[in-house]
Amino acid sequence: MKIVNVSMPESRIPNPESLPTHLAIIMDGNGRWAKARGLPRTAGHKKGADALRRTLDNCSKAGINYLTVYAFSSENWKRSNDEISDLMQLLQHYLHQDLETLHEKNTKLRFIGDLSKLDTEICKQLEFATDLTKNNTKFHLTVALSYGSRQEIVQAAQEITRQAIAGKISPEQITEELFSANLYTQGLPEPDLLIRTGGEKRLSNFLLWQSAYTEFYFSDTLWPDFDVSDLNAALNDFSKRERRYGTSGT
């Protein structure tokens, strides 16, 4: 697993053969972007939503089929009530404004995490968006909300335990494949590349199981400023890596 921190963007898109099938992004830096400009954190989150729109468009143009973004972690519930309220209102606004466009572009939407903690009205919107786009096939956007990977792993272990107690499976039948099938991300390919913006170098409880052989790329760019040149820099770096999956290579 190679970890690189890069702040010098490249403009060239690599060959399609060397692109990741599944890209995951930790969208970090909204608050710091706003603070540096003397603006409320809400302004950073709004600019972050604009960056997500750009990234969706750029990923689709590049030929990437799957994008998973870390929008709200289970730990984010510790933030102030005002900021949480602003974030949830922004999510609702984003869905209301962009859902039709995403559907027209044949994008399948999926939301993962402990959604039971979200407001009932928001849950209804998420269910509507999921149902509306469930048969779309061109692009797959997964949004992690109220998500924590440790929580996800514990939930999968609990479900498998229930199946074993009920006699539906034996301990010998518990495999990596079965475990993956009980995660929020069931049915998704594992991420090939994970980008974290904002200069931090940690996973922050995101896709821990799924990222066993994921390549990491850390960008100093704050998420609201993340653009096509930053994306291409990450994709070009990824295209130069040799992925051996534990083998010795040639």
C-alpha cells in the first residue's frame, strides 16, 4: 500500500486503462477554508457542495464508474447543533436541486451509514432518491452519512452472529465474502484509490475493511478548492503505481 502526499496538481488525464474503477474521497477542509476567509463554517460547506458537483462531473468525464464520498461521519454528531442543522439543510437542498440532473445523467445514488439517526424527513428524501435512481447504471455515487467503519464492522458481526445462532450458517461458512456481504457497501467493488483532501493523513474511520488494498493519495488542497487539476494529479499518481496485492511482483 503506497501513501503519497502531493500538492502539485497535474492537468493531464491518464489513459482509461490505468484509471481506478472505484474512487473514494474524504472531503476534508471545509471549515478551514471558511476560517481562512473570515466566513462562517456554513460557507465552507456550501463551497464543498460545489466541489462535489465538479468532482462528479470530472469523474464521469474521465470514465470512473464508482465514487464514494465521506459526507458526515458518526463522530460529526459531536459538532454543535447549529452546524449539524446547517449540514442537514444543505443535504436537503442538494438533493432537491440536483436529484433530477443526477437521474437524467443515469447516476445511481446510494446512502450508507446509520441513517436511523437522521431526521425522518431527510430519511424520506434519501429513500426517494435511492428508489428513483435504483435502475441507473452509468455512474454510481455512494454518500456516507452518519457513517463509521468500526460501527459498520460491528453491525456486520452482529448480523452474522444472529444468522449463526438461528442455524442458518455454521462458523466454518463465515468467510471474507460473507462478511463483505453484510457491510453497508455490499455489492460495491472495493475502492482502488482513496483521496483525502486538506493535508491530513488518516482514514478517520472510513472504509477500514474495504480499503485493505486501496491506494492512498493525500492532497494539501482544501476540499472547496479541489478541482480537475487536483483530481488529475491523483489519477496520474495512481496510474504509475504497481498494485501487487501482497505478491512479490515481477
